[in-house]
Amino acid sequence: MRVDCEPIFVRDGPVWTSAGVTAGMDLALALVEDDLGRDVAHAVARHLVLFLRRPGGQSQFSVALWSRQPATDPVRAAVTAIHADPGGRHDIAGLAAHAGLSPRHLQRRFTAELGVPPAAYVERVRVEAAQRALTEGDEPVEAIARRYGFTTAETLRRTFHRRLGIAPSDYRARFRSTAEPAGAHHLSQNGEPV
């Protein structure tokens, strides 16, 4: 048998194992994601007020589910517009048009309901989208920056440093998904499957 102390959980064919109670919650979310997809797993994690973790084959790294849910339809409409196109132009006037409110009224209600002003919310959604893009694909950092509304790689880099304390390229190197291909097995030191 081979023991790997780094992953929070391991999948070996049909067998899934985790490191402990908290890792078991991560494993449960991974099972939900495996069966129903990432969006459902994210919704379950938010509903249970858990952290959404990186895939089990990686060292632990959490992305807090920071967003409160909007309480009213106008704010919900603005939030929906942001999530539908994180890289879109989401100035207060445009968001107010989605919400059917004046810019000043939206600013107050948005901040009261979600705990952050619209601009900060937009930035967080963009950072989260860029994090996913960096770990799930090979698109150049410059292209990710443009796609998610940062305009340049330098703006993305500054935002990542301020919010996460790491450069986008370093983030990608550390947290890129390294899930094993289907059918991959861990072997013991004598070469037998674990």
C-alpha cells in the first residue's frame, strides 16, 4: 500500500478515500461534482456554508464562498448580469439598468444586501473566473485578462497580488488541476495496485 499525505482525498478506480472529517466533506463535494457537475457542487457548498476546495489530488487550497445571496429581484438581476458575463462592462449605470433602479439607489441596496459595493463584487467575480481559467486550461494569461475584464495581464497581476498575494502564473503553476486519468491506479512499492 502507498500512502500519500498531500492530497485531501484520493480516487483509485471505484474507491475514494479521504484524510479525515473535513477532507470527507471535500470528498462528498467531489462526489457531487463527479455525478452532477461543478455548478451543482458549488451550489451545495454555498448552501452548506462550506469551502469549495481544489480537486483532491492537490494540496489543500480553499476559495471562500464569499457571496451572500441577493434578497430582492433588482439586486438579483444585477448579480445575474455580472455572473453571466464576468468580463463585460459592469459600470454602475449598466447594472442599474439591469436592476431597474437609479445608480445611486442600486449602489445602496447592493451594498446593504451583499455586504460589498458593486465594483468590489464585480472584481471578485472576475478574479474567481480568472482563477478557474488559469487552473483548467492553457490559455495565455494576457488572453484571460482580456476575457475577464482586466484589460491587460499587468492589471490582472496587480489584482491577483492584492487579493490573493500571488501572481497569476504562479497561481496556475501551484493550483492547476492534476486529476488522474480514468483507470489510473496507485501502485504499492512492489508494483501491485493499492
